[in-house]
Amino acid sequence: MLLAESGAHPDLVRIAQSAYDDLSHGTDVSYEVLNDLLGEASGKGVLGALRQKYSPAAYEAILEPICREIGRQAPVPPYRGPLGEP
């Protein structure tokens, strides 16, 4: 869906096409690519446009799998104590 909605934004098209190609070849898409995809889509206003264009349930169905995959893959930073102390 993000690829279909990104036509006016070449950088977003490049990232979305890369993610789509990986998925179509059965390859996992790295959290870095997914994070870049969401960041670029947000910065270009595509996420806001999707929110307006689709129902809340559809919007969630588009973004939730991406966010869940980022959360699954992203490294967890080390615990730094209650006040950020080592």
C-alpha cells in the first residue's frame, strides 16, 4: 500500500520498492528498511494522507504489521538504570 501511495516521492518509492522486492522474493525486510520506510512516509505526509483516505481499521491494518516487525527485529538498548546511569 505504501508503494502504491508513494508515487510523488522518489525516495519513498525507492525504499518501498526495495521492501516489496525483498518480500516478493521471500526475503525478510530489515527493520532499518522498514524504519526508513515509515520515517520517509511520515516526513512526506503519506501517512497522514493514508489516515484521511482509509478507515481507522484499514490504516491500522496497513501500519501495524510494519511496526510489529520493526519491534521484533530492532535491537534492545542496554539497561542504563533508573536515571540513565550505567
